[in-house]
Amino acid sequence: MRELLGANNTLPAAVTAAAPLVQPTTISASTAVAFIPDVPVIADTSNAAGMRQHVIQRGDTLFRIATLYGVTVEALAQVNGLGNTDSIFAGQTLLIPVNSLAIQATAISLDVPALGITEAVSSAMPTPSATPYPLPTGFPGEPTYPVTINGVPLSQVLVMNEMVEAQVRLIYGAGLVVGRNPRAFSKLGDSTIENPHFLARFDQSAYNLGDYDWLQYTVDYYKGSFGRQGVAVRRGLHSWAVFDPMWAIDSACLGSETILSCEIRLHNPSLLFIKLGSNDVGVPDSFRQSIERLVNSCIEAGIIPILSTKADRHEGSNINNEIVREIAAHYHLPLLDFDLLAGTLPGRGLAPDGVHLSTFFAHDWRSPQAFQRGYGLYNLTALMLIDAVRRTVSG
């Protein structure tokens, strides 16, 4: 799948090595850990105290800035009088301690010819001596991916370019450091991805992948996650409700937890498949803020967010899909752009209610009907994107 998954190194973000899930009240656009492809603005001249200056860009964190200059977060916070190390904002100027050291020789240098810059990412983070989640010893060869599905280029449906690949690998690596399970993924969304219609059959035996049987390795790899609905899939879920503890009503959730933090604690996934937007009607600004907050929460926790567009136009337009596309591109995240495929299906692949997808109980992809039913195409392409992410981090 090299047409979809690039092999060149690209500029990734520095991700906190051992930070727990950031609580919703501490995340903002200015403090979130995420890769924003902006070159840091660094003043080469020193101030009166002999310190360099750094102008904070959107997506910067103290960890990233400290790593860039080879100083500790504590020293950076002390020099700038930051009592709360999360209280930084875009446009703010920070002083860099005068005795800052060069980045350690153990750092990993990633050259980015296209951007003309080199980012040094500190490798001085604790490395577990062994993972509690054993990985398989075998690895299948590259499959022959179709060029199109229903006439739509696969590269437009499964968005996994070189910069996405670099971001995915970085998040995955940070997740391994904090103990994420590389063989588990979770789902977060509304009733359109609840059991039994979305992916659940892959944890059973009653399906046939047909010409896509090369996906079986990924089905086996994430066994137990496909049929798990988890606590983060809720009927009527709005994007803002992800951060409201009132929605975490499962008995397994603690009183202060959200559905996101509860699901992470219970299942410890390395990937999170996100499908939202059908219930966010008439609030595009709120939807954008909530999805960005969700994406940042995942990255901060060392979990790869996989975003998806939807088939419906429940908000009266296609604005929510456009927002999801923009956020996926901005943060360089995997995207299943199912909206494009929905246009090739009868009735956009929707059930009579205009929101849920048309069912495909057979789960047999040898049948032409699989490519004319909403869940037939959605399950197949979701599995293909999960496979693409797995190949990226495994390769």
C-alpha cells in the first residue's frame, strides 16, 4: 500500500512521554499536544538577561519547547514564572534559560527536505524492558490493494499520506512508552457505530472477506476489539458530551470519568475509531472545538485518533464532514472519508431514517450487494484503514 502509505520521514510533533490522559478542563487550542506544521519562531538575539526567546505557536507545549532547546520543563516554567505549566497560549513569548544545553546526542534527528528543517525529538524517555502485550512473530506481505472502490480512488477514501504516517508512528511510539495495548482499539461515537452492525461480526466466524481475505491478519491482530462496543459508544451522542461525566453512566466508570477516560482505562487502546457529527445539528463552531479537543486528548494519551466522515446530512448541510476533513488534515491523522463512497450508493447508503446506514447482514464481500449497502462498504473500508494504520506502525 505504498501509494497510500509513504515511507519518507516527515516532521512529527513531540508528544509527552509519560503523561496521563489530559482532563477536559486543561486542554485548549494553545496547550494541546499535536503536530502543527509550523516552524517555531525563535529569536536569535538575546534579551538583557542573556536569554533567548521563543514565540509560542499553536500546537506548542512546554514539553515540545523544552525538548527543542534542550532544557527541562521545570526550568522553563521557573524562568517564566509559570505556576501552572498548562497556562501558555499562542503568541506568548517565553524566555529560554541562558544555560540551556544542546539537545542530547541521544536525540533522534528527522530530516525533512520538503520543509527544509530538522526536528530533534528527545529519545531520553523511559523504555519498558518488556511489553505486557506480546506481538505476533509473523507478518504478511504487502497485499494488492484495489485502485478504486465503486469508482472512487481508494487514496481519497483512506487518507494515509506520508505526513499522516509520520504522525501515526510518533503517537504510537509514545503510547507504547506509557503502556498502551498495541493490539487493542476502541470505538467512540453514536448509534451509527453501535453493535451489532459496525465491525462486530469480525469477532465471530460468520463472514467472508472474499478478495479482501488479506485483511484477516488484521482481524486476528485486534481480536476482541471488533465485537467490543465499550463505554464510549452511546446513542444520541453529541461531540460535546464526550467530555461530560454525566454521559459515563456505565457501572464500570468512576464518578469523575468521561466516556473517553473511562474507555481508555478499561480497554487501554492504541487506536480510537471516532464517528461523530450526526447529532451535532446547527452548532458547527461547537462541533469543531469538541473534535479538536477530542483529537488532542487522544494524542496526549498516546492513542492514535482515526476520524471518519458520515453519509447523512442530518445537520442540513455537509458542514460537519468538512470540519472533520479539515481537522484530520490539520493534525495529519488517518481519515476514512466515507462521505465520498456514500455518494455511490442508492440513497447514500442510508436506512429510511436518513441517519443510520443500510444493513448488510450477510457480511459476505464476494457478493455485489456488499458494495451497494451502507454497512457493507463502511465495515470493509473501516477495516482497511485500521489495517493501514497497523501496517504503518508495524513496518
